Amino acid sequence: MRILLTNDDGIRAPGIVSLFHALADPSGELGGPIFGDETEIMVVAPETVQSATSHGVTFHEPLMARRVRMSEHMEGIAVDGRPADCVKLALSALWPEQFGEGSRPDIVLSGINSGANCGVNVIYSGTVAAAIEAAFLGVPSIALSLHMGRGVALFDLAARHARRAVERLLEGGPLEAHECLNVNIPLTERAPGEEEDARGLAVSAGLASQGPQPYEKMTTRDPEAMPPIRVCRMNTHGLVDEYERRTSPTGGTYFWAAGGGLNFHATEPQSDVDLLFAGCITVTPLTYDMTRGAGLRRWADRLV
């Protein structure tokens, strides 16, 4: 199987590097490459951090692309653009150049993002945008994100969970051409102050670095244990926006975003937010068709 790997945190981010190594498994610790010896992975990702750039694309500036090496076993193409740019450029030019005219990856994986992309965050997420762009262009995709806390994120361990989740999702057969799945991995980290080689436990969600949380406590768990996987809906309540008013040296007023990335006005039971905080890996099928079907007939009747 051929995989296009991308992200929005930048090509050198620990999430994408760890995910590559979990998929390729050069050490053989996980039993070899995820889909056997025929696994091929091409990495095309932003040169710099592009978090919360959503589905922006570049039209009036050149997209600079250069090959870089991230580790002994990993190299890729860094693109001076946004996540959706990376997918568009890869599928239309970079992939055919490497694998032959008319060829395409079997799947696009985007991540692992440093921070959960659940609820309405999927609208702002560059990680999800890259996956949506791939699905729109006819290549199935999976976006992968990690809930961050105040401890030290164990990306290598999270990548192993991500690999197992991808294997589970594909064991029944490949995704359809335009399918996109959004996957979130719960806190997988070493608590603050622990030694480098300690396993640690997940810290309380109320301390998470993504901001104030709707849950004050979360049951501690062994981060090495594979979390349960749950298919669920996206939480559809807005974020609680907060801004600090500040004064510039010249006397002007400006505002600095101070809200938490996972502080929602409400959380629906059994939604991605609810289950993520319960310690589950969440899987939410997404669509790029933004048509509000319920409104078609009403507006058509109004304009008769």
C-alpha cells in the first residue's frame, strides 16, 4: 500500500516523525511496515507550522518545495504553503513525478497533530483540511490528532496507538474513494516532573494545555494500554471565546486570544468530545459537502 503522509504542524514536528516511524517500523519492533514489505510512504508537509489555517490554499504566490531529511530513515518534501496546498501539490505533481503519471496514493494520512481536533475544531484545523482535500480529490484519508495535556506528550506511544487504530479501520477493507475519517487519540503523556523513561499516567483533563476543559477530572489510565475505539458524531457546540484587551506601546488597543481549544459551551453525550475525555480513541466520518439538505425544499418552495 502506498501512503501520502502530511500534517499542519510542519514537516519536522514530532507527531509526523513518530507516525512515519510507527508506520514504516524500520526497527521491526511493531512487526514491520504497517501493510507489509509493499508499504511505501511519501511525506509532503508544510515547511513551517500551519495550525488553525483551516482550508486555505495559495494562488498568487509560488509554492517552494525542497527535499529534507528528518531522521536516519525519514525524508520528505517540505512545501512553503498550507496543508491543503501540500495535498493538492502532491497529488497533482509530486506523486506522479515519483511513482508515474496517473498514479495516486491508496490513502492519505494527516498527523499526528499536536492537539485534539474534535468538535468544531475540525472547521479550523489544517490537519483535517488536508484530509478533507484528499477525500475531495478522490483519495480516502484519515486525520489523526493527539489530545495534549500539561505533561510531556509521548508521541512515539501515540503513534503506535494511531497505527493500531488505522489497522483496525482498514482490516475490513479499504476506505471508499471520497471517504474521510477524523481520529482523535486521548492523552498519552508523562505527567509533569516524571523521569524521561517513566511511563506515567494521564493527567486530569482540567489541566490540559488546550485550555479550560468541560470536565474537571478524568480517570487515570496507563498510557501504554490501547484505548478503546469508538465511532461517534462531532460535538456541534461552539467554543467559549476569550480575549485579553491589551494596550500597545503607542497607545493602540489590541486583543490576544486567551480561550481554551477544548472549552465548549456544551458537550453532547457520546460525541467526539465526550468520548475523548472518557479516554477513548474517537472516529468520526466527515464530509466536504456542506449543503444543508433540510433547507433545500424550504428555499425552493419560497422561490417558486
